[in-house]
Amino acid sequence: MPPRKVQSKKAPVPPGAQAPERGDAPRPKRPRAKKTVAILSRKRSLYSTRRLVEAIKARGHRALVFDTLRCCLLLARGKPRMTYRGAEVKGVDVVIPRIGASITAYGLAVVNHFEMMDVPVLNPPTAIARSRDKLRALQFLARAGLDMPRTVMAHDRGNVRKLVQEVGGLPVIIKLIKGTQGVGVMIAHTLPEVQTILDTFWDLGQEIVLQEFVAESEGRDVRALVVGDTVVGAMRRKAKKGEFRSNIHRGGEGRAITLPPAYVEAAVKAARIIGLEVAGVDMLEGREGPRLMEINSSPGFEGLEGATGQDIAGHIVEHALVYAGTRGSALVARAGRAS
């Protein structure tokens, strides 16, 4: 049986428009407007910064890298301004902040200043600040009903035994509120150890939390990188021998995994609750499912790109470009209502 000839339907011609002649060449697509994407980073040579620059250029856009500490914030009556190395900062369409923990205070001021200049910022200053305070972040996540290791913060030196009981007994994890990359995270196996560590940090004016030791995790955790409402990559990290911290910076090894739906849902929900567009979400694999451990607003992704082969930088840049359009429209609408 000969094949049936399928007749193609002609597209309707709008009233007043001339139908194209047969053989006319199709009109070329309108090129996407070139945008300027700024990255706040102390060093252009850092892996994550370098990869973001590559991803921006690969998509035909302009990349600028601003050393956060060289941004000068100008305040006077009227619209806020910013200079960088003496030159006025203008024409930036969206900012991707990579704010290190050591410069959080000034970094937040710079991010906030960009927002005051009506420049969309991927991760607003309030969300970055919330994520940097481990206890504050856990307070938000706990209120939203997400599971996590039992956690206690206190200043009661005379009741350490009771504090340890509250988190399930020994051993216990002790964390600095504003530590990063595994720095300031310790494990104590005896009450005298706990007392000594707490006294030392309290005497130094440091805020700490005690946290339940989740034995079934066996020195492993899961890192999921959330961009928008999607997990764009995930890996299981395993601590090196003799170490309980699984951070890649502490010598841990990462292997790509496909996250079960419950873990994807928990990671995306955690990022939404904290208010982050880009987030690294660390979870322990508990007997009953994911247990939220930490959320990072400037996650490194060298290990994740290496483990998964995913273009994480590309996902972040694509989302930044979309975010610039939606946030830019909202800012224009808001300005119109105010005038």
C-alpha cells in the first residue's frame, strides 16, 4: 500500500498582512539582547568564578568580575550609586554574588546596594544573611516542618549534661554558628570534652550549637545544588579515613548520585524557605529520609561538576538571565506605580 501523502496546513495570514511568496527566505530570528552579568568575587581565578565567566561568554553575554571589597558605595540624597576602582558602575543587568564567609558584612552591604540601585541580584542579602547563621537557618527550616538533627544553642555552663541529653547523648557534634567548609565543626565523645570545647569558645565570644550525631550517616552526606526550583546536580560525599567531616575541602570524596524524590523535594523546599535562588543543600541520609544539615548561599561546585559532568555554571547563568528579565519587569512596574 503506497504511503499516504500528508498535506501540510498553511499558517493563517493576519488581516492586512501579505502572505509570503513561495520560495521566500524565512526571516532571521531576532538576536537575543546582550546582557551584562556581574559576579561578586574576591578572585577571578577561583574555579567557580572562572567557570561562571566562561558560561556567560559562551552564551554571548558580557561578564564583569567585581572584587567585593573594591566596590565603593555612595550614598546621598536621591538614587544610590556605586564606583569600582574609581569608575561609575552602570549598565549591569544582573549580579551573581559569591560572598565568602570572611567578608559577609561588607559583602551584604554591596549586595544590598545593588538592590537599592534596582539591579536584580541572584540571592538577596536577607537570604544570604539568613543562610550564614546556622541556627537562624535551622529555625526557619524546623518551623516549616523539615527534618534535621536535634540541635541546641545555650550559654548555660552549669547544665552541659542536660544539653547533651537533649540532642540524644554522646557523641555530640559541636559547631560554630558561622563556620564554613567544615571549619569550626568538632565531635566530642565525653562530657569533659564537651565542657572544655564549650568553655573555650564561650570565653572567646563565639556562638556555638550542639547537634545530634547521626550514626547511620557513617561519615557520609548528600550535597544537592539547587538552582531556582530544580536540583541541577547531586553527589554523595564520604569522609576520608579517620575523619567524620565529609567536606571536599577536608579531603572527602564525592560521587554523583540520582536523588530520590523526597531528597529533591526537601532540598528545593529548603532553598525556597531561606529565600535563595542558588543554594548548596547538605543532607544526612537518615533511616526515615533526608535530614537537613546546612544550606550554603555561595556553594562551590568544582567537586560537583567533576563528579556529575554537569554544566553547573551554565545552569546558574541561564537562571540568572531569566531572573534578570522577571525581576527587571517587576522593578519597572514598581517604579511606574511609585511615580
